[in-house]
Amino acid sequence: MPTAMATAAGMATGPGSRVTRYAKSTAASVTPVRPGKTHTLSALDNAMERHAVHLVLYYRAAPGVDRDPLKESLSEVLSLYPTMVGRLTRGEGDAPGSGWIVKCNDAGVRMVDARAAVTLDEWLATASADEEIDLAYFEQMGSEPYIWSPFYVQLTEFTDKSYALGLSCTHLHNDPTAAALFFHCWAAAHRRSTSPYSPFLHSPSFAVSPAASPPPAPPMLAAKSTAAPPSADAMSSATFHFPADAMRALLSSLEPETTPFAALAALFWLRVAAAGTAEEGEKDLTLALDFRKKMHAPLPTGYYGSAVHFTRASADLSSGLSAVAAALDRRVTSVPEEELWAAVEWLHARQAEGGEPFQMYGPELTCMALDHLPLYGAEFVAGEQPARVACRVAGAVGEGIVIVLPAAEGDAARDVVVTLPAEATARICRDDEVLRYGAKVVAGTKVETGAKAK
Amino acid sequence: MSLLKAAYQRIMVDNLQPLVLVHLLAASLVALLRFGPDELSSLLRELQPVHLFFGGFLPAAVVIVYLMLRPRAVYLVDYACFRTPHTSRVPFATFLEHSKQSPTLNSRSFRFISPLLERSGLGEETCLPPAQHNIPTHKYCTLDGARAEFELVVFSAIDDLLAKTGIAPDAIGILVVNCSLFCPTPSLVDIIVRRYNLRRDIRSMNLAGMGCSAGLISVGLARNLLQVAPQGSHALVVSTETITPNYYVGNERAMLLPNCLFRVGGAAALLSTSPVNARFRLNHVVRTNTGAGDDNAYRCVFQEEDDEGNVGINLSKDLMVIAGKALEANITRIGPLVLPLREQLLFAISLVARKVFRARIKPYIPNFSKAFKHFCIHAGGRAVIDELQKSLSLSDEQVEASRMTLHRFGNTSSSSLWYELAYVEAKGRMRKGDRVWMIGFGSGFKCNSAAWECIHPAPNADGPWATSIHRYPVLIPDVLKH
């Protein structure tokens, strides 16, 4: 039952939820920020305004993983992230075309304390993917960005003293890679060591010189910017776990050298599209790739900001899983960097003219590759890796998004999080083609969890 | 030169009466010796019991009674302040955001708070108790939250003190706690007695409602109790202010000031009549209350309900003027005890000239730098420190401890004097023989002073300033923009 205080603070969970949020506070960093520090967001960051990133990491009960020590290490790690504790404000002139600037005023990040009424194992076995959002509190920007915290950290304690650490943030600040690496730094601070992925703050990373003539619009982004708002179908999520042998079985049926991401993206693409009419010819799939290391002058992994590039891959769906996967692989390895810079230039010019941000993830089906992230390296106690990781990108309405994540087992195993229109998710969860390699639905839809076995 | 000055202070200022007595005795001895051996022996033969009585027994009795009635010297064995945790830090931006999100604060009040914080002299490292970090703040300011804050602050300070002094809890015979605005049942002394298993026959006192100057009131009370306790007893004095239950939820501007300025803090001090391992000697405690007959002084810091029934502390606009008058009253009583003769004479002459002859001259401000090396002025706010610096003609360096404590810890009420003393010691400025003047102000309107003398300076900078002393002193701008 939501407490009166939770309702007063606007953070109550829905009726029947097993998670109770009981306190909202602000966590400040240990060292004060030098006054007057600011950070200008790039054009790519500004374009992501419609989206939010949610990450939940589950940790089993261990000595040293408790609310007060976690809050202390959080304060310590926030000293490395002066932009996280800052607030958004418009650039000079206050015109919409001037983009967001982060004023590092040391205001802190919001922290929510919560309790779950079950043990961690019960939760992992029975929670639906939509219920997982209860573990990552978020507030939309509202009318006063200057007092709005872009980051929310939720500490949820399970009855067996296990914890779920939830981080929600606006995509303006961080893409999923940067959010994941924050956990890495936090875990390292908790262990009293340093992370190799310290945040790299460099506004000019995606700076473009103003073009003499307006840059040509990249067709995909132009289409997104003018797309009609998608139908109000409710979206729902599910998480699939592909153990190592399932992945090996899947990969063995495909061409050699196929990457796990391409294999899974192809599999889900085929199964989602199977519901539609069987049209002939090539179809397109949008891939969302982390471009930090794909650039000619690669950015440090810890680059703070959005470095997600959307690119289109084409394949003939009737040619079979193997061919489609190979096509995706070819696309991923051969994406030209000019495509990224063309997109950045166009976004920059559009922003300067006062263009409003539009939905970047979607409305068409998008597959995001996050399996390169060292998510399971975020060990708060040495040797204790997270039991599981959940990731969502909010605002991806329309045909949905498929995210490929690493799994707890490591190396070959993968987790796949799908957020699709509700009946598509329900159908996929029961789809034999997806499940036949040995995959399991570990966090299904609300309907599924009742009927799901094991 | 300073050795001479210290000797002069010790002989002429502290011990005038015994000095006079010694002179008289010496004079009579000299007179006696002038008589010569024959006259002496004849005098002795003529002695009668009554001569013996008046010549020998009576003066001896007088001397013995004098020595016994002299108050016992009280020493400060050591003290410890609460080390504020980093996780409780409240930057200005966070404070303003929480105020903005408070459902009870209107926008006019919010516009008042912002410039107030910038000009307050507080820094970005002051701390609020954990309960006040929540949104919305007032819903978490519960009785349990208040007890939790008290226990966090006081247990931490006492643990520190016991570790520093090495004293066993059952050696403490007297316990005095002062906390103005939080008075639960069982009392705060009972919480401490229970936690540390203190003696069953402990003489404990809980002082509530006595304001920001209560720290020195507690010290004075402990000193008085030590006079009647067995020689060598120890008294634990705990000064703190629990701010969790006192969050003002209204919009009256004069009552919003405490929300903005008061911060979490506390100190524990161990006093004793035994000089073993003592670090300071308590020379004087002088308490002045100016509330009688002066309505302005009485209502200067007044707890009341605003128009909506919200309870808060109303700070009057005349606070500075009243503080100045209270200080003058206190100086008039402590001056003769600590000032060298020359300063006293000049002050007396100036006083007589102004009051009796009504001469239009400026009042002579005694130069207290001749009496004290270090000054710990209650860090009640920037204006209070400015006013006192002007009234006492102190240099910037002499008020540095107060300003820096206000910047780093905010207004911690009665314990701020101990944080200031810790600053002077952490900076390494304390030397053996240095005299310290602690001045506290508080509701009533009270002005209390204590004069200490250092026996052993602190061996290191360990204490509440350990992590930040290297960054001080800082230049505090008039308006702190962030």
C-alpha cells in the first residue's frame, strides 16, 4: 500500500505493486563543484530529448551492500560527475535553437528509497518486465527544468537484504552505455578502487562547424522527424534469456563468423515481421549502434553523452535467418562514419533553426546493440557480480525496440529485452521459433507470468 | 617579552588578593625582625594565651579557611565535536530546490530565501540531518527522526571524546546536556546514561530552552557541581541543537531565517577538578541576562505561532543592537576579572566621564587582545560576527575562527564555540599559556562568556576540521554566487 508520504511526494507505485517507495531525497557529492562550471550538450544529445534510459541492476545480499554504505559511495562517485549533479538550462538568448546547457550547480541527484515485499529470487522468477519499471523511478521534466533532477537513483531492498539499484535518466545526458558505466564507477568507488571507465566530459566531441549551405537531410532521420505520432497502442516488455548453449545452437545454424547481436536481431526481426503480411522484396531494419569505438578518432568508452547512431540495414526476409543475419553483420561492420557526421550536422542545423526534438528510437522497429557493455563487471563487492541487469529506453513507441544485452553467465550467453505493442510481445513470448534454441522468458508480460512455467 | 607578559598576567591579574596578603605578611615579618634577639625573647616571655590566640591561631585559621573556601580550579580534560558526514552535505542549490518543492512555501518566501543564503556567510559544505534531506521535508521531521539525529550527533561526539581521553564511562560523576528545542521524555541525559551505562548515582541535568548561549551555561553549571562533588570528579558536558523537529513550515520571513542558517552539529567536553591530563583551565564563566526590564531584549529571539498556527522562532530586526548592549553588559562584568589594570582604569575613567560628568566622548573599548589571544565568538550569523568585530575592535584574524566555522558548519547553535576552538587548534595556533575567550549569545537576551587558558595544545589536527582545514581560511565574498 502506498504510504501517505509516498503519495505526497508523487512517487507511489500502482495498486497491487510489490514495491513500496517510502522516501525521496537528494544525494549530493562529497566535494563541492567549482562554481560557474557548465557543460554544453551536443546536437546529438539535444536530439534525444524525447527519450529516457532506465537501468536496473540486481545484487544478492552481501556484507557491505546496504543502504548507508551505498549512499556513501554514491556521494563519493558523484564527485566525478559534476554534470550529473547539475541542472539543465537553455543557452544564451533563451531561444529554443540554442540547445541545452548543463549548469553544474551541485544540486545533486534524486534518490528514492524503496522496499520490495518479496525475496530477490521470487522477484526474478515472477516479476513481469513491466513491473521492473517500479524499480527505476523517474520524473518527466515538467515546466521548471532548473529544479528538475535529470537523474534518479532508486535503492530497493528485498526481504532477504538483496538490493536492486535502479538508475533512470534523461537521454539528453546519457545513453545506455554512459549510464551503465556510471554503475561501473559507482561499484568501483564502493570497493574503494577506481574504474577504468571514468567519465570523459568533452562538449566539442560532436561539434560541427556551421555549414555554408544547409546540410542535406539524412533520409531516415528526416522520415523520423516528420513521422506522424504513432498509434496509442500500449507497449509492453519482455526479457528473454539465451543461455550459452542456446546461443551456440543458434549460431551453429548460421553462417560462421555471425555475431550474436546479428543473430538475435535477425531472429527477432523475422518473428516480429512474421505477423505482418508476407510482402516480397527487401525490408529495412533500424540498428542503434554505440559509435564510441567505431569512429576514426575513437571516443573513450567513458564518453559522457549520447553516441548512438541509427543506421538502416536491408535484407530480404524470405531468404532465411542465416542470410538476414549475414546482411545485418555486413551493415554493422561497414557503417561509414560520414553517415554519423551527416546526421550530426543536420541535427545541429535543424536545432539552430528552432526545430523541436523528435522521436529518435522508432517509430519503426529498432534493434540496439548493447552486448559490448561491461555491465556484469559492476561488482560492489569484489567477486559478486549482478544477478541480472534490466535495461529500457523509454519513448520508443510505435513498432518497438529490441535490445541485446550481455547475460550473467558471461561471454556467449545473451539477454534480449523487447518492448513491442502489447499483443506483439505476447505473441513473441509464445513463439516456438524464438524459444526452440533453448531460450527462456525470464520476465514476461503480466499475463504471461501467471501461466509461465519454471 | 611574552614570558614577562604571561608572568604579569599570572601574578597581577589572577592572584591579586593572595599577592596583597603575602605583602602584608612580608611587611610584618620585616617589622618583627627589626626587634633584635633580646627584645624578641623578652616579648616571647610576656606572651599570654590571648596574644597567641590573636597573633597565631587566628591568622592561621583565617588563612586555612580562605584556602578551603577558594573555589576548586576546574580543568577541561578534552573535547570532541561531531564530525559531519559527507552524505549529509547540503549545497545551496539543493536547499533551494527542496524549498521550491515544498508544498508549504510560497513563491514570495522562496524569493526571500535565495538572496539570504547567498549573503549568509555559509558555505557549500554545511550539513543538515538525514531527515531534512527528504522531499517533502516537513513530513519527515518526526519525533523518531529527532531522536535519531540526537543519537547520531551526540553518540559520535562522546565516542570520540572517550577515545581521546581514555576515560571509562563510569568515572563520569556529572552529566549536563543542553539542547534548546528538543526535550523528549525520557530526557536526553537519560538517553546518554542508558547508552553508556553511566553510574546510577550520576548527577545529571538537562537544560532545555536556554538558547544558543546554553553551551557556556552548561559549562558554568558543571563547574558549580564539581565544587561539591568529590575532588577529582569528572563532568561530561554535551552541547547540541537538534534541528529535525524545528523545521518551520510557514511563510513568515523573520521565522524562515532559522531554517536557512541552522545546521547540524554538537560537541562533548569533559571537565574535571583534577589537573591530570588536562588541556585547558577554566578561569572564569560570566553570565549576563538582559531580559529584565527590557522588552526588546526579551522578545528578540522569540518562539511563537505565526498567523497560520505554525510554530517557529521569530528573530527581531534589532538583534544586532540588542546583542551589542548585552555584550557591553557582559564586558562590564568580565573586564575586571581578566583585563590588565591599565585597561580597567581607562575603561573606568571613560565610564565615569560619560555617566557622571556626561562628557560627550566615545566609550572606551578595552583592548581585549591584551587579555586574550584567541576569540571564539558564537557563529550566529554573519551580521553578529561583523557587529562584534566592530564593537571589540578585533582584527580579521581574531574573528577568523568564527567566520570559518560559520562557513564550514553553519550556525550549529550552542556547539559552535567548540568548533571554533577546534579550528584554532587544527590550524596549530594554540600554544601553552594562550588565553581563549568564548562569547555566546542567545535568546533571553543572554550574553555568556568563558575564559580558558591552554595547558596542552592539541597534538594534531584530528577532529571535525580534519578533512577541510587545509582549505581554510577562505575568502568569503559578500554575495556567494553559484
